[in-house]
Amino acid sequence: MRIKSRFFPALALAGAVAVAAPACASGGYAYERSGGYGRGPEVSRVAHDNGFHEGREDGDKDARKGKSFDPARHGNFRDADDGYHREFGDKEFYRQQFREGYRAGYTESFNAYARGYRR
């Protein structure tokens, strides 16, 4: 009986770890796992995706209206903070990534319209 009681705490701890480990590894806790978003790949992806979406919309509008190619004319590009949250950390890093995505989305949409691929 003594042997069982000696191993029970270790067995209980191993069971708890086995249950908790898949939840932590699922990717749903990116903020907690990394100790904050900071400059990680998650913030970079979010900022780039947000910028790409905004750039596509503005590039399409400019092309449809016959305006010249100029992503910097838009407030979305200049501000570059759409979708930013304080917990993302460094706002300038977010802005850089947003602007890269914005340029890519704007260019893709503007050029597609210019080539005649209207959506």
C-alpha cells in the first residue's frame, strides 16, 4: 500500500500534464505562449494581411476611377494602424508590416484592373 501512495502524486501530475499539453500546443494561445505578441510572426502576418486587404480595396478604386498609381496618397497607407491592438507591442513594427502588405495588395489590384481583369 505504501508503494502506491508514493507514486500517486507523480502519476496525477503526469496525467494533468498530458491533458494540458495539447491545449497549449494548439496555437490558440499565441499571446500567452510568447509572453506577448511583440515582433513575432503572428503580428507580422496580421499586420500584413490587414494592409493587403486595405491596399486591394484602394488600388481597385483608384484603377476604376482612372487615377495614377500612388498607394501613398491614401490615409490607410499613411496611418498604417488599421487593426492594431496595444497588446501587439511595437506600433512602428506593425506599421512597417501593414505598409508592406498594403503596397502588395494595392499593386496587385491596380495592375489586375489595368490588365483588364475586372472583378
